[in-house]
Amino acid sequence: METNTKNQKTLTGVVVSTKMKDTITVAVNRYVKDSKYKKYVKKTKKYLAHDAGNTKKEGERVTIQPCRPMSKNKHFIVI
């Protein structure tokens, strides 16, 4: 079976936690223009991603991609 990956959006972020088994927390930053003040503001969102064998360390820059839900909050895998 082939997986369709051309419509899946990848995100790039920094690993902030590796305390769980086979799971890392990735903080993804983006810039959004404020509607009132017209200034760009940095927004950060954390995602849980599957990392088999805990190969990544805190502070590393990683790329994550959506996949099927692996748990209640984990729907990304590390590329």
C-alpha cells in the first residue's frame, strides 16, 4: 500500500522535551500579524511527535509530519 504524502504539510521546530518513551515535544514558532496593532508577533505551539527509540535530544531542530493518531494527543512523526 502506498501512502499519499504530497498534501501533508511538514512543520519545523525545536525539541523541548524528551521525557516520554518514544515521544518528543516539539515547539513550532510562526509569525502572525496582529489585527489591531499591525505588528508581527511570534506564536509558539507545542506538538507531540513519535520518535521511535528516542533518538533526538533537547535543542535539536527537527521536521515533523502528520500521521494517523497514535494516542490522544500524538498525531505527528519525526522525519
